[in-house]
Amino acid sequence: SPTLSPESPTVGTAKRSRSTDASQATSLMWFRTDLRVFDNEALSKACAAGRPVVALFVIAKGEWKHHDFAPIKVDFVLRNLRTLAQSLAKLNIPLVVRTADAVKDVRPVVLDVVSQIGAKKVFWNKELEIDESRRDARIAEDLTAAGVTVSVNNSQMVVLPDLVFTKDRSPYTVYTPYKNCWISVVDASPNLLDLIPVPDPVAAALPEIVANYAKEHSEIPDALDEFPMPDELRKRAHAEWPAGERVAHERLVTFLEQRGARYKDERDFPAKPSTSRLSTYQASGVISSKLCVRLAWEANHKRLATGQPGLVHWISEVVWREFYRYILVKFPRVCMNKPFKLETDRVAWSYDKEKFESWCEGKTGYPIVDAAMRQLNTTGWMHNRLRMIAASFLTKDLLIDWRWGEKYFMQNLIDGDFASNNGGWQWTASTGTDSQPYFRIFNPLLQSEKFDPEGVLIREFVPELAGLSNDVIHEPSRKLSSKQLARIGYPEPMVDHGAARNKCIAEFKRASGK
Ligand code: FAD
């Protein structure tokens, strides 16, 4: 069994290690944001290592709280653990589930499991965020010192960040040139799209003592008290987001076959079921981005940038996901609460709690913004166009710090994903990678008329406006008196968009010293 270094917190438990015979050594596959058996590099290597394999998942309550995981996302993870455990059982791999209450507990828990099962090799897929990278580096150091081999793999990105760079070998800071380079890298090495099959069942039998340990720690809780969730939301989430990689795979195939061709034209209309809704599965690693790109590329006759416009556009959206991961690797300050454009730290953001709450609750008096926020609050998901409209309203119309909005989204999204969320917020707040200057400010009325012309989404999520006609529903305050608005229970606009826009531009100008 591994001898752990003296400063290791598990030195006590190491002595109790149950398997001491080197011939009984096992491999450990530590699952994190990669809850799948298909196209999982670390799992495939663990299975190929010729030893019995035990899988581990740590219910990292402290980390999840620290990173604002939404209860609906936690519920989704727990549900996917069940399907993962079933898939792993078919591969003769038991899933050990342990809990870490505080952030600092993850490391000792992992080291303890390694020790308990006598693992000589530990496999995982890299997590890119800075806290997770540091945690992993420390665990790897402890394991190496204890004579355990660590294998770190890639499962999050199609193209690793170091393969994409400018002519002078510096990182890209703007999406389009990044995307062009990304495409040229894949075109030159299409093997980057090779998928890793589900491994064959592991032949080597687990020592009985390890099998018993795994059985003792196989329970997956239905729910966690620390992440309470209303019953109604739970019911809805279970119906809308069934667990499992098979479901994700089927959704991908169905999307490509039935909606892929129309994607470019219809993707911006939130009332149309025109997008893939795969982000939820991607955010927990139930499906890999590589599988998404690979199948779209095949459907598009092995092309990425030319061919069927809907598929080309869809691939480019998955590349946005890659881009924001690239940004956090190349500019880790974005993981530390810092703006990507450092000079925007001088913007005098507002911290008005009352206004922030009106935005959170979907009571701004701007129907499309309110529909967006209520879609988030009642379903745990929001359409991309609405995310941009809601984020622009918070940061540009209310001048409230984008970090408040970023946090609120994470706390409520089933697809909450640090890189995409931070990237989306910073892009909209003009503190991020948007190549346009700060005066890209969404006009909520024009956005509403253009992207929800019939008010379908507004009627669904803001039912007090359901009876209004199409020409009134986007801006009820223009036709209805204060009294009439009060009667239907809808607020007056909390700001005048034109005036708020001018104020925002003036503030950004001042902050940039121009
Ligand atoms: P589709 O339109 O089918 O797109 C396919 C895939 O491409 C998505 O599943 C997603 O992985 C990726 N993608 C699409 N648009 C974007 C984008 N703008 N940025 C990055 N990747 C994209 N996405 C998250 O996954 N998690 C988040 O927490 C998140 N927060 C966001 C916050 C803001 C303010 C904004 C503007 C965007 C955010 N996004 C986030 C990106 C985007 O809104 C969602 O990925 C998308 O709405 C998911 O729907 P879909 O799966 O139907 O996407």
C-alpha cells in the first residue's frame, strides 16, 4: 500500500490500509466533471492499466458551496452518478462515493480512498479552473511522494489551449481569430476528433477486501440538505433533463438530424425549441464536446467551417465553449474575480441590493428581461439570447457589478459552468473578450420585438401580461396607466433605458480615461 508522506493528512489511515500485497494493487479512477464512460480518456487508460479498477466520486459539498453550485445542478449530478454507477458495474468497476464537507476535505478523502484500496495508479481528467488545478497539484504531489503514479488526462476540450496561438505565439484574446486557428488545427489533425470507445470490462478481479470496501461506500444520496430545492422545480428538472449519457447522446443525434439545418436561422428565438439543450450535459461532463463536434462534423461531410450553414454555426458555438476554457487557462485572473480587461476594474459599479433583487425576481418592468429571469427561476435554465439580454440589463441599464449576476446565474443554472458563465458575463458587461467597445448595449424593447415578436415567451413566464396584445406586450407601460399596471400586478419600468444607456456610456468613458 502507498506509504504516505509524514505531512499527509491521511498518514493515520494509511496504517489501516487494508490491502498490503503488491500483487493486489488496484487502479483508481477519480471522476469529477466527466460523468461518462464513453470518450473518457482517464477511464480508458485506467482500464488499460491491467489492474482491477475502482472508481471514486467525491460529493464535494464544501467546494460546491464555495463555487455556488445550484441545487438543481447538484441534483442533476447525483442523478447522473446513478446511471454512471450502472454503466461502470457493466465494466466490473465499483463506484465508491465519499463526501467532503469542507473545501479542504477533498484532498484527505481522496488520499484515504487510495490508501484503503491499495491503489498504485490514480487516473483523472484535468479540471481547468485555478482552485481545482491547485487542489489536484497538491494531491498529485502527495500521491507521488507515496509512490503512487498519477495520470492526468484531457476530457474537457477538443483542442488543448497550447495548440492555439497567434503568429508571435501569444494567446488569442478575441473569439473569431481564435476560432479560425482552432479550425485550422483540427483540419490539419482530424485525429483530434477521434473518440475513445467505452472500455472493455476489466478482467482483473478486485481483492475481496477492496470489493467489500467499495460496497460499504456505494450509497448515492437522493438529495443533500445543503442544497435544498422546491419539489416543483425538482419534478420539472427530472422531466426536462433525464440523467445519463445515453439520453445526452440521443439528444445530440436528434438535434443534428432534425434541427441542425435550421439552427443558424432559428437559434436566437427563445420561444422556438431550436437549440440542442446539451449544455446541461456538457457542464457535468455527461457528454464530451468532442463527441458533439465529431458528430456535427460527420453530418456536415467532414467539414467544420464550410457546408451546411446550420451545422457550421452550431460547431462554432461549441468553439465558444472551448474559447472560454482557453481564456481561463491563458488568463487565470478571470478565475480570481478579476475582469479580463483589467482597465474596466475602474468602472464604478452599483451595489444597490433592492434593484438587484428586482432583477433577480424578474420584476424590472421590462417584460423580456422579466421573462428571462423567471425562466431561470422556474426552470433552472435560460436561453442564450435571454442570458445576453438579462445580463446586459443588469450591467448596462442598472450598472450593477457583473460579478453579482455571474454568481446569481451559477446559483440557479442547471448548466452552471464557470468558464462559459464568466465568459458570457464578462463579454456582455464589456469587461471581457468582446471585440466591440462598451457601447454595445442591448435595447430590451427592440430585442423583445425582434426575438419574441408574438410575446410567446413573455406570456409563458410573465402570466400577468398574457392577456395583452402583441403590440403592447413588449412595453406595457407605454399603453397602460400606472393604475392599470398595478391592477394586473406588473411593475413600471425601473429605469428609462435611454437615460440608463447614456449614464453607462459616460461611466465607461470616465473609467477608461477618455
Ligand atoms: P446550443 O445553442 O445548442 O449550442 C451548442 C453548445 O455550444 C452549447 O451546449 C454550449 O456548450 C455551447 N455554447 C453555445 N453558446 C455558447 C456561448 N455563448 N458561450 C459558451 N458556449 C456556448 N453556458 C453554459 O454551459 N453554462 C453557463 O453557466 C453559461 N452561462 C452563461 C451566461 C451568460 C451571461 C451568457 C451570455 C451565456 C452563458 N452560457 C453558459 C452560454 C450559453 O448561453 C449556453 O451554453 C446555451 O444557452 C446552452 O444552450 P444549448 O445547449 O441549447 O446551446
